[in-house]
Amino acid sequence: MQWRLTTQDAVYVIPNRPVPGTAGQPGRWTGSYEQLRAEWQIDRSWAAAFEGVHYQAGDVIRRAGGRDVNYLGLELRFGW
């Protein structure tokens, strides 16, 4: 769950950029972030990971034109 400290401030996204239309708007709750990640150590040098993320946008973000988003990622790592 994510909230902003005050409704007088904007909602910010990476890299610290304000979302237009959110400053001074009602609603401190900005959304919820859910993540599922599975990792597998294949052998001494190789590892793999799968990640699924869902972000449910709060009302203040929806009123500014935002929406829910989903992300899927697959990662393969090699190390020595």
C-alpha cells in the first residue's frame, strides 16, 4: 500500500518526477503494489528468476489520467 504524506504535494514517479495534475488534489492513497517473484539457482554459475507485478492506481492517479499496470519479467544471470 502506498500513500503520500500530504495532498498539497504531488505524486512522484521514478526518477523523482511529479505526476501532472496530482498536486493539491484530494486522496492520500496513491495505490497498491503487489509482486510475485520466483528464483531458481540452476547451477553454480547460472540463476534464473521470474517476476510478476501488478500496480493498482489510487483515485488521485486515476483522476490525473493514470491506470493500473502489469509487468512480467524473466531474468537469466551468469556469474563466476
